[in-house]
Amino acid sequence: MIRLEHISEENWVEVARLSVSEEQQAFLDRPLGILARGYVYRACNARVFAIANGDEMVGVALVRDLDEEPACYDLQQFMIDRRFQNRGYGTQALRLILAALRGEGKYGCVEVCVNKKDDSALHLYRKTGFVDTGYIDDNAPDCLNLMYFFSK
């Protein structure tokens, strides 16, 4: 069963060993980079989630608060290790993250910026209810800005 864990002394090394396929490396930071971003964005209430299946680490995600318009949760990084992809773990983990953020109740939506060529990520986000906002960031013109809105 998929669950989210906080990063700790006991699990950070296992998280750091996760990896994605060579083609996906262009779209994601390495796990150590994700952990570092969590530290750098600590003033933005950054949370790094370890994604576990039983006793095994299968992924990692980073979410931070984004207070500029539109104020929302910013899903910065989300990865499932290459050995565990295509088993539904990503969908389950993303739904758990969305439920946790909904429970926090600070914002009404979650934003994610996804490279237009990252078909598997686009499929996952659309499948879980993210929609394209149509906004293109001048600093990331090759990315789509997707948004998930919590229902009222």
C-alpha cells in the first residue's frame, strides 16, 4: 500500500538512491536536488514527501506554498523510481498528496509546470484532474502550466 512519509534520518539515503530513466532525467531533478530544494524553499513551507510501498521507497515529491497570484500549492517535483513505474504508484501517491493538501486547506488549488514533451507526466496529471491553464511562463516556454482545483 502506497503511503507518504516525512524525510528523516532513517529514510533520506534510500530516497537519495531513487532514479528515473535516462529520457526522464531531462524533466526532473535528482532526488538529492529535490531534498536540497526542500531546504532552500523552507521559508515557503516546502514539504518533501518520501513515497513508500510497504518497506520500500518508490518515489519522492516536493510541494511548496506559492503566495503570488494565483496563490496555490506548487508541486515542484514528483518522481517515481524507474523500477516502480507503470504500477499505479504515481497515481496513488499523487492522490495522497492532493488529499493531504486539501486537508491543510490553505489554498484552493495545486499548480504544476510540466514539459510539453513529458507525455507520461502529462498523462498522470490529466488523469488525476489537472487542467491546462493556457498560461505559458516566459522563463519556461516549453512547459504547460497545469492546475488542480479542490472542489468546494
